[in-house]
Amino acid sequence: MDFALTANQESIRDAVAKICARFDDAYWLKKDREGGYPADFHRALADAGWLGICIPETYGGSGLGILDAAIMMRTIAESGAGMSGASAIHMNVFGLNPVVVFGTPEQCRRMLPGIVSGAERSCFAVTEPNTGLNTTQLKTRAARFGEKYVVNGQKVWISTAQVAEKILLLARTTPLEEVKSPTHGLSLFYTDFDRRRIAVHEIEKMGRKAVDSNELFFENFEIPVDDRLGEEGRGFEYILHGMNPERILIAAEAVGLGQLALSRAADYAKSRIVFNRPIGKNQAIQHPLAKNWMELEAAWLMTLSAGWQYDQGLPCGPAANAAKYLAAEAGYHACEQAVMTHGGFGYAKEFHVERYLRESLIPRIAPISPQLILSFIAEKVLGLPKSY
């Protein structure tokens, strides 16, 4: 059992960190204040080839694993970019896995190179206003007419829809009342984001202003049949192949954000003098930060395990969900403690830690609530009765 990063993984970490160093605290503070997609950050990573880290080499990517991508995403968050930087490229790293797995060779040649090069950006449209995490109850309808589908309905909490050129869309192609199982009758599409037929309304939110979140309204939005991935009606099955990687990457980002906050808190505790001594000399400051470090390290080991299991083709649902849960909680606690360590200055934007605390709520909430993860572990791992 070897817990060390490989030489290649260390190279990934160092190369990504070098790019991120060009985007300093002032850059992310301005983005947090003013908003606006960090296109130059996205372009820098694209130019260096990092957006295709998990895409096969045949289609211009690096063909590496989710574990390698997790190391990259932790590095991005930990650099100072936090969830603002990580979310700017998050979807483009894991989101097209269903294309890789279920797309035809022609679809892969057509759909993947644009993401790798950074010429195209994609958004991921699953969640709806009245269904939440109950994906089988989706109402957005894609009705087939000859060689096209016509989509009508709504989606919500869709990141980067303001700037996306492409959309990965899950919609119901067979009405719920006509299928044997609620998981049947959903189909997955990857197609152009036609703003003439998709109204995009941005949602104002408490953090991550640089990366937009939106509600989408589809009105007679047409999708060619050639843009459907796999068989009609099996989209729910296909989308599951992207959910475990997403949990693993979110976990890595939460660990990175937590380590960033912890580092800032420790540095401040060393330099802040009160009563003629650094506050870091006080155990009331030391002990919570030490606990944060242990929680983050434990969460990172769980994340590495989940990534390894996925890359080995092993069933990784419990590990991926556990990693997401533990990392989100550890990251949040570290960010909260960073604010408390700074005292009054922790509330000031110029010290950055208040932004980290606001952003730390993202991995706690998304893409799945901590309560649903606990229910999943209780049922699937402990064998307890299903509670929902």
C-alpha cells in the first residue's frame, strides 16, 4: 500500500500550481466583488492542456484518471482560487464522461476536442425547480419529431450557462406514467446552447460571484437526434457514470479550499500580536487549527481512495459519497475557524477568509446534500431500510 503521489502526479500538482500563481489574491478578490467569468484563467488552463485531463488522447486529451484530476482540482482551489476557480472549469473536467463512455466515435470526435482546447464551454442541466435531488421525477420534456427532439421545460442551478456554448441535458422522452420504472424514459443529450430557445436568468447568490448560477427556460428548443447520447430512455443510467467522479472532484476542491483557509489562519496566528505575544501561542487558537488539519488530511485520504477505486473500475459509490461528505464538512470547519482566528479582520474582505467561508457552503450543499449521503450510506453500506 503506497500513499505517495507518483512522480507524474507531483508534476501535475506543480504545473497547475505554477499556472494558478499567475492569478493572485487581488484577481480573485476583484472577481468576487465584480463578478464576470474568469475567462483568462480558463484560457490559461486550456492552453496548457489541462481541461482535457480525463479525455482520451484520441480526442486531444491526456487520458488520465479521476485521481489525477482530483489532484489538479485540489491544487486549483488551494492556490487561492477557491471554489470560484475550481467551478470555472469543474464541469469541463468531469461532465463529459458520459460522452466518452456512451458516445459513438463520431460523437466523440465532434463533441470532445472543443472542450479540450477551451474553444467551447459546457453546462450541465439536470436539476429542476420542483424535483430537487429526486431526478427520476424530472418534468422537462423532449418530444421526438422525425430527426429532431423538441424540448420544453425548466432547469435550475445551472452553472456557467451565461457563457456556455454547449449543454449536457437530461430530459424525459417518455412520460412518467408510461414507463415501468421512474428511472426509465429519461434521455441524455449533448448539443449547442441555442439562446434563441433557451432563456437564461441568473440567480444572485452569497458566494462564487465569478461563476454564474442560473434558471433555464426551454421553449421549443430543437435538438438533432444525432446529439442524443446512447439509447433513448437510458439517460438516467448514463448520467450515473458522471456522478461519482463529480463527488470525488468536489471533495478534492473542498479539501483544497479548507487547506487554503487553514494556511491563512496559521500564518495570521503567527504574526498577530496581542498582549505582547502571537495569538498562535495560545492553545485556544492552536487546538482548533490542529483539529482542522487532521480532519482535512483524513478527508483527503478518503478522496484518494475513492479516486483510486473509480480508476480501477471498482464500485466506488460509498467511497465517493463518503469523500464528498467528509471533505465538505472538514473544509467548512476550516474556513469557519479561519474567520474566527482572524477575529474582526476575518470579516473584512481584504483578508479573503470571509470569501472562503461563503464558498465552503457550496460543496456542503452540492451536488447532493449531506443528509442524502448519510441515508445512502445507511442503506447501501449498513443494510438499513431505505428512508426516502
